[in-house]
Amino acid sequence: MQRYSFSSLLRHTLEGHRGWQPAWQKAEPKDRYDVVVVGAGGHGLATAYYLAKEHGIRNVAVLEKGWLGGGNTGRNTTIIRSNYLYDESAALYDHAVQLWEGLSQELNYNVMFSQRGVMMLAHSEHDSKVAKRHVHANRLNGVDNEWLEPKEAKAFCPPLNIDPAIRYPVVGAALQRRGGTARHDAVAWGYARAASALGVDIVEQCAVEGMELAGDRVVAVRTSKGRIACDRVAVVTAGHTSHVMAMAGLRMPLESVPLQALVSEPVKPIFPCVVMSNTVHAYISQSDKGELVIGAGTDQYVSYSQRGGFPVIEHTLEAIVELFPIFSRMRMLRTWGGIVDVTPDRSPIIGRTPVRGLYVNAGWGTGGFKATPGSGHVFAHTVAHDDPHPIAAPFALERFTTGRLIDEAAAAAVAH
Ligand code: FAD
Ligand code: PYC
């Protein structure tokens, strides 16, 4: 790995970065791979990295129709937590948090993981009962979570308005101290660099446009850069999963809807943690640059437009201003949207499909960024062994025929 001294950094800057070694190699596709990963978001890149690192499968291509990290990975509000209700989910999301805790060292790349605490507000008796149920279930699973009374919530997050007369009064909050945020782009870049160093080909501007089956087995993908033969295909395309899986004749239990976010002008450090209100679909943190990062709810119609409806952010900002009156005069700089793939039970789908050699990792909906390392880790195992990783097994596609759903609508926060 190339290292830079201060004088070489200065020289590179003055020379306009001429001769600067790229973090990952821009590859052109070969004719054949052992595994083709479709989608260079965080999950696809993490999958490729763990395939190479932990399973010795290095003849791997990651094909991306746009630019690396340009999907939901680069569009999300970066909240990380593992306070989900069911045992299966606690295992999956906490596996991810444990990997986050060592990820900068693992990748030798600073992903800026910051465990500043995620506090989820309760605004009614119903909310507080649901939140307390999550607190108890989490603790039984060894996942940290604690109940705070309004004054304790305010002590943890001083800008919070706990006046009981407001429209969404704060009656308490569930706090996961190990939760926090990470830098989304750095996660994609870190995994890309590490995977590329292990021999994985990362091919941008290469859309998968079709799949070739021989009987019930996938044997190749057709792309905008030509046909690529392969033994296995791992689809990790978030909001485009229904479209990609249809190329193999499969219909997915997914709906793709826009989810949007926005950032304010940067200000000095003022907001020390992450706060979410699932009832009003509003969540907020402050980036290291100083911007307030604010997220809204989903639009309630299927769309691939990568932008959301104005009434949705208007509703979110009304709630934010009421909960944090000190932000009422902040100016918002930009908004954007991403297409999220939502399952009926708000849990992901990870595993094999009825087509042999074809695997899918999708349905993370509004909440997959937090799972990136864990998702890639268990999916790589599943693809490498053609057998689900024990943590991934409950999340197989078959649950929609057996009825063993994992209903995380309350924990999924914004996808209900
Ligand atoms: P992506 O990053 O979307 O990667 C999929 C890639 O597949 C894309 O780059 C796409 O271009 C590519 N692709 C699609 N079709 C093809 C094709 N035919 N050929 C080749 N490539 C293709 N999650 C959290 O945990 N915390 C949050 O705070 C949070 N906030 C969010 C806020 C917003 C506004 C949005 C939109 C999402 C949020 N999420 C959050 C959800 C999270 O962003 C996603 O679940 C996660 O990033 C999905 O990662 P991915 O790698 O699976 O998908
Ligand atoms: O899943 O924690 C989450 C989340 C926050 C904002 C969007 N999703």
C-alpha cells in the first residue's frame, strides 16, 4: 500500500495530483469470473471483499451501472444501530455493529465510525410501550439499549425541546449508546480499495442488462460492456433489485419507493448525538463538516425517480423545528432522494434463489447502511458455500412462502 509523507502530499497538491496512485484499479471486464457481484454499493463491495479475504475467491468482478457508491450508499443519513426487536435481527445487526467497531483498522481506511449514541424518541404512551419492549428484548440479546425519561433525554441532547405542550411531546426515549454514524463514501471507498488490492475487478459504467440461464442455472450476465460468463451471480442492487431479478425470471416481494434527506448550511458543533423520531419520520445528526443531516419518510408510491415529494420533507422539517427550536432559522442547502427496496416485513432478503448459482441480497429498505459490513460478511459466506451463513439463514427468500416473517416495522423506523 502506498504511503505519503507531508512533502509528497504537498508536491502532489502543487502538481495537481499528477501521477497519484488511484485507490482502486479501474478494470475492464474479463470474459469469465467465478463470481459476478452486481452493484457497487457498500453491500456489493463488502461482499466482494469478504469473498476474496475470507473465502479465497478472488476471480470476482463487481459490476456497477453508474459510479461506485452512487446509489443509496452515497445518499443515506448514515445512522448505525442494532436495536431491532427479534432475535434474528439482533444477531444480524449487532454482527454488523461489531464489525463497524474494527472496520477502519480492518480496511486501513478511516470510515469515521463515531459511536455518539442513537436516541429514538417516544411521543405517546403507545410509543413508550413499544420502545420499552425493544429495550428489554435488546438487553436479553446482549444489545445495549436503555430507557430515558424526558429530562435524561435532554441531558443527553441539550437542543431537544421537552416542553410537554408541543404537538409531538417527548415522553421518553430509547438510547443505544453504541449506535452512531460513519462516513458513507469512505465505507464504499475503503471496501473498494481493499477488494481491489486482493485482485477483485471493479467495473464502473457497466450495467447488467440480462442473464443467461442453462436449465435452472445462471451461466452468464449480459452487460453494456458485453457478455460475461460466470459460475455465480450475487445481486446487490437495492432499489433496482426487482428489475435485475426479473432478468432471471424471478418476481421479488419488494416495493421500490423514494426516501429523501437534506442538509443544512454548516455550523459549529452543536448536536452531539443522533436523534430519531419514528412517529413523525424525522431524524437528525450533525456531520463532521458541521451540516445538520436530516432525513424524512418514504413517498407512498412506487417510483424510480431518485427524488421525493416536497410535502414529505415539509412535514419532517415542521417536526424538526418543533423538537429543536434552535434550528428554526437554519438554511437548508440541498435535498436528494434514493430508491429503497422495501419488503412486507421490513427485514432484508439474503440468500439463494430458485435459480442455481444466483444469490440475492436486498430488501434493506430504509435501513441497510448500518448493516453494510455484516451484510457483506454473511452474504459472502452464503455465496462461497452455496449455503446460508447461520446469521443469514432466517432471512432467506423462502420466508415469504413459509410465513416465518421477521416483522421489524417498528424498528425499521421510517419504512412503516
Ligand atoms: P446501493 O448503494 O444502492 O448500491 C446498489 C448499486 O447497484 C447502485 O450503485 C446501483 O447503481 C447498482 N445497480 C443497480 N442496477 C444495476 C444494474 N442493472 N447493473 C449494475 N449495477 C446496478 N440506512 C441506514 O442504515 N441508516 C440510515 O440513516 C439510512 N438513511 C437513508 C436515507 C436515505 C435518504 C436513503 C435513500 C437510504 C437510507 N438508508 C439508511 C438505507 C441505505 O442507504 C441502504 O439500505 C443501503 O445503502 C443499501 O446499500 P446497497 O449497497 O445495497 O445499495
Ligand atoms: O434505519 O436507522 C435507520 C434509518 C435512519 C434513517 C433512515 N434509516
